[in-house]
Amino acid sequence: MDAKEKQVQVRFSTKLPPELQVANTPFSVPSHLTRYGLSEVINALLGLEKPKPFDFIVEGDLIRTSLEKLLLAKNLSAETILNIEYTPALVPPQLQASHKGEDWFSAVNGSNSRYVFTGSYDGIARGWRANGQCSFSLEGHNEAITSVAVMPTEDESTMELLTASKDRSLRFWQITDQGLPDSLTKRAAASKVLKGHSSSVQCVSASPSGNECCSGSWDSTILLWHLSAKSSIDEEHTIIKRRKLDDYATPNTFEEVEVAPRCTLKGHTQCVSSVEWVEAETVFSASWDHSLRGWNVEAEVNNLTISCSKALHCLSVGGEGSSLLAAAGADPIIRIWDPRMPGTVAPIQQLTSHKSWISVCKWHRRSPYHLLSASHDGSVKVWDIRSKIPLQSLEGHKDKVMCADWWKGDSIVSGGADCQLQIYSNLRVN
């Protein structure tokens, strides 16, 4: 160490197990150190045989400069003892599987731990295993599928899905993962068809109870639907149709129920591009009319409106307290709002790195800091909101990325206009 080099007093802390904790006493380190140099310091102090990469947090921000520049940016004295929290760094993900589809992948849902469910421009929804094998084929729509939602169920062997389509309808699917070899692609039929929108259905979200769903459309409305047999479906608006299944793996006679919406939420003036049913009485929506809206579904009223400067294509609710709204659309910027703040107008944070329109943003289901985004620039990015630059940028697609989601905790699935479904694994989010 150069004796003339500037020194900074630091004190390390961590929430990691005791075997990965260092002494909580201040000592001096060179001021030129960045997170890589600090990671070497922690590894040396711990005496690890196999070095581990770490990230470092000061006053809620990830360190992305030298300690000297950090002190200047935060207007701290060089005599200050810098309290630094360290945590395992995000491990770069690895491409686990890539599958060529029949058409553009336009929707993906990774909330089921065993299967990735997708929707494509060929009008077919599919269920995929981690190795890229297609296990389920759900046929019924006659135009492109725009959104897929997985319903919460108590029985893991039974899966319930919702698909939205440009054919102005939604379909409710019930799938039992039993009785047939894994090598056989199983076909299924929708048990309910939801009709009520007058234009293309752009998005769908299941209620936390799993008994209802909401959908948004190019007709500028949000419709609410009963799905469970335990719910009080209005018989005057329910049409029973029967047909024989001859071409499916398990032929039987079933009732296809055509369901009308239980209510309509009006307020948006252009396409409703994204909806999220986050609590029993709360739905959030994003629209091409440059607005985010919150709705009380019991009172059927719009109780929050946030205006944006651009048309919005996607919305995700999560982050601290599962209360932050992340949205993006017709520019390369992800904007984050906190609706708990009185008079919410301006976003509390903006993330910029994409080079084109953003098609999706998704909060991590477990971490309050991490989210992913996908763009027409062909990339998928992973963010930690404690940093202004993305942690990872996945460049595997050769055309617009139209959909992406987290899967099985820290894996990422994405699909796009290159007809590729890609699955990345080994990303460890803390």
C-alpha cells in the first residue's frame, strides 16, 4: 500500500450468517477502492478458500464508484467512518434452455413452480418444462394471445389458467397434471369462455382469492369476472354450451360455460395495457392514455390517478411493502411511484438503460429491491433499485422481447418476436 495514498475509515456489517460476518470495528482502506476491491477485502478478512463476490450498500445505495467519489457525492467528510453493509453479489445468469416456437411469443407467466406458461401469436397457450419440452397445448383462441395469468390453487396437481386474446375473449383453463407420460404433449380445453369486451383483450390478472379475475382491453374498459363455482354467477348472463371432445388425450363430455362480466370499470380513454389485482379490493391499471389508476373493486370506483408523459405498456406492483408501482412504455425509461405518498405526481425513481420501448417490467416476487425489464431493443435487464445502472443485461434475443417473467425464484423466462423462448437460471437474488 502506498503510504501517500488517501485512506478512508470504514466499518463493515452484514445480515449474513455468523460465519460470513467480519469484526464490527473501523479500520482504514485505500480511497480508490471500488466494490471489487472491497470484495477482495471481505474475502481476505473471512479467509475464504473460494472467493465470493459481494455488493456493498451505503445509506441505501449500492456502491458503483470509488470510495473517494462516493464521499464527494454524498458530501461526507474524509474523516467520516463509512458504515458499509455487504451482501452477496448477483451471480450472472446462465442460459438453461432455448426453444424455437411456431410464432411470436407474446405472453409468459412464471408463477407456477413446475411449468412456464406462454401465449403466442398462433393463438395457442403452452406449458413448458425447464428443459424446453412443451407439456401442455391449450387451443381455443382464434387470434393472438396477449396475456396469461395463473390462478392460485390449493391442489398442486390441478392448475388453473386464464388467457386473453385479440379475439376479444378470455378463456379459463383447468389442467390436471396426472395420468399421462411426460413425453406426451397434453391438450386441454377451456371450461369457461369470458366474453364482454368489444375489442382486443390486452391483459388479465387473477384475484388473490382465485375466485375472480379482471381484464383490460383496447375498448378502454376493465371488466371484472366471477370464475369459481362457489361464486354467485348471474345465471341470466351465463350461457351453457356442450360439445364432445374427440381429439383430446382424455375424451369426455364437458360443459363449456360462457360467462359475462359482473361489472365494468370505466375511466381510461385509451387501451388498458396492464392490470394487477393486488389485494381483495384493489386493482391497479396502466393505459396508453398516459395514466396509472387504482380502483376499489367493491365500490367500483377509481380512487387513484397518476399521470405520465408517455403511453404505458406495462405495470408491476411490488418493492418495499409491496406498494410501489413500476411502469414503462413508449420510451426507454422505467418509472417508479409510491402511491402512499400524499399528492403522488412525480415518480420517486427512474431507471434508464434500454434503447427502445419497454414491453414489460416485473418486480421480483421475494426481493423488495429487484425487478426485471424487457424491451424492443432485444434485451432483458435485471435491476436493483439501489443502483442507477442495471445489474445484468441479457442479450440472447435477436428481435423485440415481448414478454418476460421471474420463474422458480430467481430464474428468468423471456419470449419475443424472434419466436424464441429462453430460460435463464442460477441468478441468485438476495
